Amino acid sequence: MHLRSVIAVLPCDGLGDFPTHLSEQDSATVLHSWTAAWRPELLAQTGGLPRVGSAHSPPAPENIPSALAIVPQLSETPELAAWRDALAEASDHGVVLLEGFEHRDQIIAAAVERGLPLTEHGSRWAPEFYALGYAFVQAELLTHSLSYGAIISLDELERRVVEAARAAVEGDDPSVESGLRGAYDLLEQVRDHSFAVQTYLLDLVLLNERTLGGRLERELEEDSPKTFLVSPEVGSALLEQGGPQLSRLREQSVAAACGVESLAGESPEGLRRHVAEAESLARQISPAGHPAIAHTHGGLPPRLASTAAAVDAAGLLVVPLDGLSPPVVDQTRFAWLNPDGDFTETLVCKPRDAGAAAALLGFASQLSDSLYREHLSTEVFAAWAGCRHELFGDLRRVAARSTLLGTMMTVDQYFSETQGVAPNSTIYDDQLAVYTGPGARPEIDANLAAVAGYASALVGGPAASGDSAEDLAALLGRAVVKAKPPAGGSGGRLVFNACSFKRTVLAGGLDETTGRCDLLTAEIVPDVPALGYRVIGDGPPPTQSPTQTADAPARATPAAVQNEHYQVLLDPESGGVRTLRTQSKRRNRLSQRLAVRRGTSRIDLPIRFELDEPRVLACTQDRGAAISAGKIFDLKGGLVARFEQRFYLLARCNRLYIDVLIDAEDATTSLDELRFVSRFALPEADWLINRGVQWSRLPTHRTAFAANEYVHASVGEDSLTLCGTGFGEHLRFGGRMLDSFLPMDADGRCRSRLAVALDEPRPLRVWLDLESQLRPAPIAPCAASAGESGWLVHQDCGNVQISRVRFVDDGPALRLELIETEGRSADVRVQLAKRPSAAYWLGPGGQRRGSLDQLGDSVVLPLNAYESRLIELSW
């Protein structure tokens, strides 16, 4: 077999038009067909570089004498069929056709059957020449994408490649190395001529428990820079099983993945706990490394950068693996400015699939955009262990020999090498937490246990761990009595406030159906001090829903409910709120009704309501409640759902609560993909919207946005706060309208409680109030006099919340998690019922990092905007 040239016949007009937008199978076939032509024996025999022939205009047989033509199935065209007929008619052209093969091993095997001699040395060097062929076509695509003409001398490149191929066939390894180096030097001129920007390549190996056997072993055997993403679950499994795999993994680069689907739905303390756990396990697996934090699922939490810095991570790697788009940023590699003025080295990048040939084929054309736009061009590849495409080895070999397509390195090496080089920047609030799950609930039981333990320790009582909420409240009550003996009377019952602001507490009255506090039967205890208690009378709680009495104020009628703050008029057409107004100003501030949207585009569905007769649920001295119920139909008469809306106004409480119940199980409508929303109409169109996510207030100008805690709308001196259990997605439209999507269960039912507050300066408090109702406050007998109240922990800044309290027995000490929630720095003064003797601020692992100043009875803690700190106070 004597060959003079090798041609890959492809559906394009040349290298500049090399096909890149193909299916996965066709992408692999194109790369296999092209790189097979770079087998060193073929290069040595032909004495020239392979070239591309067009399947739409095949070369005439007389112009390609003694050519080897590789024709994959995807190249089949009418012109190619005619060309094949012409080849059959002409017998003296010497063209060898290799058709229909999808893998280069198959192509080479077919060539051997036609007489191509292979050598042992050529087979050993074949992968390097396949990689060179991949590098060559990527260089051509890069030149084309950058709109440049030919930059390198093809004659010189051909000479160096052929010399290297002949040396490879003969087994002259030094000459092969020299020739390959010379070829790559020429190819690198493509980059040097265009952009003097270095590209970094990161290879992320994803692990789960199914990959910890042979698939992980294959990755460990591959000698190429890579980083293993280890979640706490995988890390624990690796540490438990031990063995040689763990020993070899300890020598590798490891990044800590938190393993939580929606970190943006975690509380600040929950976020810190997950990040610290992931970082700790990653360090145990790779003690000599410096792990980065990898965020892979869900929207980007607003507090993640500062949390990663707090655990001394090498950097923050934001690489969505769930198909979501990453945040839009000015530069993908930047130093994220934290609230404390420090920076977190950050990379935000959509990863390419290392298991897909399509990502490898179109790599250079996409790389050109990164070279043009980025200060530090970075490309990330990711795939499960053992699932990398075999052609990914070509990119690895190219990166090992040349900077043409980038330098492959581990994540910790990358952050170390680029530290201080990336521009300082941040991520716009609109880009944070674009997707988020339900917000995390406050730590009610934990705070009660800590405060009860603290109170008991002050009076020499027993420890409080492991008790029920009622027992903890009773323990707190006994401690109160010891500290403040009753002045007389029969005593009462103690109610505890687990939040760090004074509020109305709902005690008892658990609704077994919904699992939350029943607003009809719960006792209303106003003005309970922050992280403190109030003793109420010893009368039994009501056993049934209160009814209207002759001497009760008119807090509810079938058409309206009211209290000292608000008046709510119900809409007889939709069963929603027609008017919400304050008692001091009679203008309307809000309207509300249920609505339905359909499909992924969330089109507004026209509906009509059929309402039952509205009823009064409660009209007593301490609450008013009314109910609207009915059916929702589409315009063709199909039943969409049955619904109830219950409206509550509690005495001395500036919240309107709405219980929404929707049942679509018996729907007869032919329409599908329906989403139910609570539609709010604002009186004006120029409202500024802030959304609550992870105890942060984030402004947004998006039409569609995520807010799992609250939505705060303001204009001038007026403001409105909206919250709901299970809130997540919101859609603003028509200037004045806001749709909040309601959570539905698998049976087509919704049970959600909404809260509305007017002119609330601390919107997070509305959400914390609402979430605390998911677990009614316990009531415990207490010998202290009714009306007695007090606090055990106090802080003086309204924009700061104490999210978590822990009692340390061996201190004794209290650990407090303090969080700034409104984007304003503050010097917080913290007080305990007993003056602390020492105060420290702690690191994520609980280690003492420094002491805090004390001013009189107070401990002073400086907090930057959105900063959170863990402190320890001992006495």
C-alpha cells in the first residue's frame, strides 16, 4: 500500500469551516475521523499533513491519486454518492476508501487490512499524534473565530510533523520529542499573535458513592492535573472505608462540595455549618492540600463568599452542575469583595462536559470568546469519575505539551497562581440566589434550650439538654421563680420568645392538620421581650374557636376584619382582599386574590370565581377572622380548583395573616401545567422591590425573581412586606402587579400561610414571626406572678438578629450567632442577664480568634454589612 495523501471527507468546505455544531455521536465521529489521519505511519508514508475534503464538492479522482479517503457516515451527500460512482468507473486513481467507521481504532484497523504497515514504535507514539491532530484543528478554529487569516507557515509545520512522524516510526524518541515541540511552537503562534492571555484549564472529577470503586481507580491512574470534588457524604464514606484508594487520594487535589441542593435556602448559620463541614472533610482527605469551596447546585447564596473566607478556603468555585446558568459577571475570575473589606478569590464558570465529544469539538471556537473578554481566561471541564470521553485524553496531552489551548492545573494551584492578579469585583444582587429553595426555619427549640440552660445555670439548677419544649419552658420558669420570687397570687404560665426582637407570641393551639399554629385557638401574648419570657394568667386556653359575643368589638364581619392597626375589606367577586388600609390613613394600600398561570412561559390564565357565602370565624376581644371559599373555573367551565382563604387580624398585631387552602385533586379542566399564585395589586407602579434571601435584603429590578423569606416594596415613606410559607418564585408585571407562586404538594393541594405588613421597617421580622408560627410557643406552669417579664439575652441593633444561641456547660458560657440583615454596619451591644466576665469571637470551628471589648454591662461587637459572627460570653 503506497499512499501520497490522506483526506478526511467531511460536511464542510475546509478547516476554516470545520463542523462543530453537531450531535454528540457525530461530534465523536468527526474527531475520530480527523485524528485517525494523524497516525504517524500515515504521516510518514504520505510526507504531508492530512487535509479536509468537502462532502458537498468532493475532489476529482485524478486530483487525489493514491489517496486514503476517510468517509464517515455523517458525510453522506448526493454529491458524495456521485463521486463514489466516479471512483468506481476510474480504475487507475489508486484512491483507498475507508467508509462508515465511527472510531479511529476501526479506521486504522481497516487501513491495516488494506496494506498499511504499523510499527510497535508508531503505535506507542500514536496517541501523541492524535492529540497533535486535535491541536491543529483547534488552532485553525481558533484563528477562524478570531477572524484572522493564516498565521503560521503550513509548509514549516508540515516539515516538522513529518520529521517527527518518521522518527516515531523508527523509534527515535529524542527526535520525536524535538519535532513535536517544534510543531507546538508553531501552533502557539496563533495565540501569541491574537491575545497574550494565558488560559487555565481545570478538570473536575465528580464523585458519589457509586464511583468509589473501579471508576475512581481509573481516574487515580490517569497522570494528569485534576481536582476531585468531594461532598461530606462521599468524604465520610472514603474515610470510613480507608484503604489504598484513600491513600492515593490524599496526594491529589480536593475541592469541598457542600452536597446541598439549595444552599441559598439555608439560614446563615446553616450555610456556615455546611461549608465548614465540607471544608473539614476535604482537609481530612487531603491534609497537605488547601481545598477550595465548590458551589455546584442552586442559586448562589449571598453570604457564600464571606463564609468561604471564614473557613480559610483556597477560593470559591461556582460551577453549576444542575443545568442552571451561572451568575452573569464582568469577569469570571475575580476577587469578591466581602462585607469586612477582605476578598474571596472566586471563579464563576459554566463547566463543559468532559464526557461529551461535542464539548471537545467546539472548544476552540468558544475559547476565543474567553480570550477576547477575560483578564484570566479559564475553562472548566467536569464529569463523573470514570465517565470522561476517551477523546478528552487528546486535550490532556495537548495541555501537557503546549499552552495553545491552555495550561491544565488543579483548583488549589489555580487559585494560588492567580491570587492577587484577578480584578476586584462583586456580584450584582440581581445575580445572587436567582434560584432558591424554601427558607430555613429559625432555631426556635435550640434557642429555648440554650436560654433555659443559661437561666438554670444562673440559679444553680439542672442542665437542660434533651428535654421537650414544654419541659424546657418549665425549667426556665423554675429559674425565673428562683431569681424573682413571686410577690403573691396563684402564679401563671410562662411563654418564651425565641426571637431576638420583642413581638407578639402565639402560644399553644397546634393545628394537627397543617402542623402549624392555629390562629383561632392559640393564645395571643403581646410584647414578649426578645429572647425572654412573659408570665400570663393561669386560666386554661380556649378549647374551641371563639364566637362573636354581644360585648366584643366588631373585629370581624362577613365582609371585613379589623384591629387597632388595619382594616381589611373582602372582595365579594374573588374572595380576596379588596382593600387593605391603616386605621390612620383611609387610602387603599393593597389588594389580593388568587390567580392561575400556565406552562413554562407562565401565561396568565383567564378564570372566573364562584363563591360560597362568606362567614365569620372569630370575633372576640383579641382577634377577628373571616373566611371566603368557593371554586375556580376556566372560561370553558372546567373546574380548576376549590379554595379557601381565611383572613386573621390579631389584637395589637400589625400583621394580616391569610391562610390559603387550594384543592385541585378533583379538577375537571383540560388544561395542564397550572401554577397557582397569590396576586397582589399595589396602588402605584414605581415601587422599589427588595427581596429577602438568607437573612439579607437584596434589591432587584428583575421581572421574575426568587425570594424565599420576604418581598419588601417601598415608595416614598410607604412600604409593604409580603411573606409566605413555601415562598420561592415571584413575578412582577403590569407595573403594579406581583404574583407569588404558591407551593403545591403531589396530590394537588396547597396549604400556605401568608403574612402582610404595612410600613414595617424591619421586614425580616415579619418572616421570622411567620416561621415561628410553624411551631407554636410552648406554655409551662410558672409560680411567678402573672405579668412578670424579662429577657436573658439582649442586643440593641434593629438591623442585627441573634439567629442561634448555644449553652456551653463546661464554660459556663453562651455562644451567640449575630447577623447583620440590612446591609448596614453596626456596633452591637450585647447584654446577658448576668454580666459576662469574658467575651471572645470565634472561628467556624468554634476556636477562639480574639477577645471583644466590654463597655459597662455590654459586650461591643462590630459588624460589617451582612456580616455574621459567632461569639462566646462566659461568666
